[in-house]
Amino acid sequence: MALRLFVATTNAGKLADFREAAEEFQIAIDPVPGLRTIPAPHEHGLTFEENAIAKAIYYSGFVPGEVVISDDSGLEVDALDGAPGVRSARFAADSGLTDSPDANDNTDVWNNIVLLQKLDGIRTDRRTARYRCVLAAARDGEVLITSDGTVEGLILEAPHGTGGFGYDPLFYLPDLDQTMADLDISVKFALSHRGLAFADLLPRLVI
């Protein structure tokens, strides 16, 4: 019987990433049942690890006996002293931008706009950054394992590519001469912070 893992996310991009990687291990990936109706926990952690663990413990309580994986990930920009960091998903909101340009959910658009504004005037070679991800797996309120992954890159002055999500159109990989948004999903996941963290976590969970 294939192992099944529940993921505490409704983000279609993240689910696709996780499912792509899990196929190799014959693991089924599903979102936590009823996740959209479950009140989200407060994320007060100062680190990705603290938030990932807190979310995994919280959501595992809604799926008794099952393994739940939660991630906390984001972008760290050196010229911004590591910001947005754990506030990556709320970067624009923290700046007071809470309405989407066309009244739809364009959080990613706003976050990218704010990032570009804050880096305005900073030359390319000083726009170094990294994507970081910490994954935590929990069952019945107990943490089983954690893992992390990091990928280094540069922040472009304008978005490029139509794939991915979040800051992917701005996150440039010099060795590939592509952004995360340019990459095929399987290639992206193999190289990404989330993919590296997942690749580290899965074999240890299977064992």
C-alpha cells in the first residue's frame, strides 16, 4: 500500500510541486481534508523552522493517525538585510497594500512590486538572494522530522517567465540563465528550495 501524506496547503503551485516529487517514492499527496474551512494558526515564529513545526503540529490534529507535512518558506534578500524572510507571503500587506490591482487575488503581483520598489537603484550584482524552505512532518501533534533546503540566486529588475508562483519570475539562477518561472516544473522542483527539502525529508519518512 502506497504511503499517503497530507499537506497543509491549498496553494495549487505547492501541491503540484509536492506531487511531482512524491511520484518517485510512490507516495500519494493530498491537502488536509477541509483545509479551507479550518482556521489558520497564527504564525508568530521568528524562523521558518518555528512556523513549519507549529503548522504541522496544528494541522495534524485534524487528521488523526495520519502524517501531515507543513512548510514555511520564503525569500531572503541580502540588500534588504534578509527581508522579506518569514514575512514573504505578507510582504506587500506589511507595506499597507491589501487590495489587488483588479480585485482578484494578486498577492504575488503586489509582493513582487514591493520587492522591486525596495531594490530600486541597487545594481544587479548586489541583488543576491536565496529561497529557503523548512518542512516539518507531524502525526497526532508530535513532530516526526524536519528538513530544509536553500537555493541561491539574484533578483531581476523585471519579471521573466510565465510559470511558477510567488517571487519566481524575479528569482534568477545565473548558472541556468533562467528564472524559476522559466523552468519546467520537474526541473524546477529538483533545483528549488522546496524540492531539496522534500527530497531530504521523503526517504527518511519512508524508512
